[in-house]
Amino acid sequence: MRFSALGLVAALLSQVQASPVARASKTPYFFLIGDSTVAVNGGWGNGLLAYLKDPAKGENRAVSGTTTVSWKANGRWDDLIKSVESNAANYEPIVTVQFGYNDQKSLTLAQFTSNLESIATDIQGAGGTPIFITSLTRRNFDGDEVKQDLKDWRDATITAAQAVGIQYLDLNTASTNYVNAIGEENAIKYNLTPDDRTHLNPAGEAVFGRMTLDLLLQARGDLNAYFEPNEALSERIANGEYATGDE
């Protein structure tokens, strides 16, 4: 099995899940922003939020077809900043940011990087915690390996996160490794429609939502108390074993 990278992820995740950690100083309030691979009906966002426990809160504000520019249209950006500001006293507003799919069709990498840096700075200015997430892989294969057609946008997302000094979750690498491990025949079982190798059906939403959550808890172990565990699913993902999402 070609899965040494996720073998390391498995070890890290098991350490995070087994080790006691301090509780976050404030209850988190999550705002998920991004494109269709995060949004309801095709993305992983609700798969992550399904594990959220009271008193933590979360909203999936991702919008299909959007970029780091167009997501801000129609008052969405002003509403987000107001929501962050109004909740900052009682919660830690955490804004996860995943773009790239649509940006690669219309923007340069330099523009994309600059836009992400601006998004992070504005969220911080409103009292929130931005966390960048690299784009979920598409499930298009070239032989036995998935095509890495989002790698440059992954790298730009990490560059932007490092430039402004914030955390990032490398979902692109984790999902690429996982899809390679389970193979094309299993990977396409997550397709929203038979020919849609970008968006997720309910099984894919559950699997990649859990994957993203496990990456989050690896980075922010203090948030463990606010999410329900799913050891069976987390273990299958970390070991590179095909998961149905019903674990």
C-alpha cells in the first residue's frame, strides 16, 4: 500500500486523540467559508459540523462557484465581519477558509495569495481566528495516481498562511494521499453524480468532513472537547482504508 505519508498522519492523529489537552479559553463559534467543495450539497462542511457539540456553534457559509473575490459579494463579507465582531466577546470566532477551485480559473497565483492574506488580516481585525484549508483533491486519475491539479493553489494557500502567521490545514495533501490509497474504484464512490469527481455525495461529505476535522484537532487539540469522536472512521481514514461514511 503506497501510504507512508498517511501512516505518519495516523500516528499524529492517534497521539492527538489519546493525549489530554487543555480546553480552549473560549467556546468556539465556527464560520466555514469557501466554494462548493465546502458548501452544503456537495462539500465536506456539514460533515465536519455534524460532530459539533453544545455549547459550541457553527455555520456553513460556503457558496458554490465562488472565489476569494466573489464570495465577498452580495453583502456576505460584511455579514461575516459583523458576525465575528458580535460573537468575539463570548466565543472564539474561528473562520475556516478554503478556496482555489474557481480562483484557478480567473486569478493569478499572486492575486490569490494576496486575497487570502487580506481575508486573514480582516478576520483578525474583527476579533476572529482565521484558519486556511488547502483545497480538497479532485478524484481524477492518471494511471494509478490522482492528478494533482491543485498543487500550486495548495502551495499558495500555505504561503499566504505563513505570511500572516496563521494556522493552516493541508487537506489537499491528506485527501490526495487517501484517494491514492483507496484507489480510483473506491474514490469515485464519493462522487456527487457518476461523472462528478469534484463534489461529494453524503458518504464523501461524511468521510472528508471527518478528515478535515481530524486535521483541525491535530492543529488545535484544545478544541477536542467540542466535537464528538468517531474513532472507527478516523482510524480508517488515517490508515488509508476505504470508508463508507457509516462507521
